[in-house]
Amino acid sequence: MTGQGSTRMTDFRGCNVRACAAICPETQLTLAVNEPAPSAYPSVPPGALAVAVGAPIAGWVVWLHSRNRAQQTRLAAAAARSHEISRYQMMGDREFEEALAFLCARDGCAHAQPVGRTGDLGADVIAFAPDGRKIVLHAKRYVPTNKVIGPELQKFGETCFSVHGAHVAAIVTTSTFTKQAQQYGAHLGIRLFDADALAAWSSRTGPAPWH
């Protein structure tokens, strides 16, 4: 590649182009097809970033051209988080709940178990933090374009404390929250864990919901 700056190759297969580019919008990304491209993208010329926006990079390698090493580091971190969250997005609902229970147990919670079922009144995972507080998680395995909305916060808020006796109530999603949902969460005292927060928790680079 030409121009000032540095270029390096990073294997970002399974990551999400939009998430990577959003962290470093000034960074140039060029797709180089060094393996057969997915059937959904039969012919992807180098540099055709728009074709793959929002899609996993399967069988592709991304070439990074950044102005400095700090930008490369930020972009690599974004790719790592994107890869982490993509694993959860590919799970089924029950698998996602089991994965959250596993994270709770991994980080020192007692009696962490998935309890989601029909009529669960919003409790998908129940665990007890190391300090004894009861944790109730509501799992929302959504695609990135399907945000958790305010009424879902309201519904969970009606049961998480009064019915389930939560000391810590959180909604964990593979997507994001609408502004209304964020306002309800703050008002009701429900912690909101979006895709980035989940990826950080899972990779031990960020806090757990009860911290």
C-alpha cells in the first residue's frame, strides 16, 4: 500500500467490519481475498469494504493501514471484542444463558445456573456474587440491529427485585440499548450490559455485571 503510515496484516476472520471500522474511522481497511470468499460474497475485490459492512469476515484477511501504532492497537482491540461477541451471537438462546452462567461461575459466583424457561418472569440466570448478593440476569441474544427497548426494561423491572429478590439485576445483550431503555435502566437501578460490555467481561478486560 502507498502513503505515509504503517501497514500490517491481521487475521480478523469471524470479526465484524463495522465494529472494527467504528473504533478507528481514520484507518483505512483493505480486504484481501486469500481464501475462497463466502458464497454470499462471490467476488469481493480488494478494498470493497462496503460490501462486507456489518458482516463477519469469513475467509478474508484485513490489511490495516494506520497512521501510527496506537491506532493499530485500538483497531486490533476492536477486532478482538468483535470476535468475542460473534461467538455469543451464534449461540441459541439456551446456550447463551448457559454461557452467562458459566461466566458468573468463572468469576467466583456461587450456585450460578441458567433458569430461563416459559414463565420465568425475566430471570434467565441466577447466581450469588462472592460477597453474597443475589444476581439476576435477563439474557437478550439479539442481532446488532435489534436493540433492547424500553418496554423490555420495564417488564424486567417489575419482577427482578420484587419477585426474584435481586440485589443486582442486569440485562445482558449481544446488541445495544435504545435511549429510552437506558433511561429506564438508570431509573429502575437495572444494570445494562451491551455487546461491548459483554465482550469485555468475557475476555476479562472489563468488569462483571455485579462490580
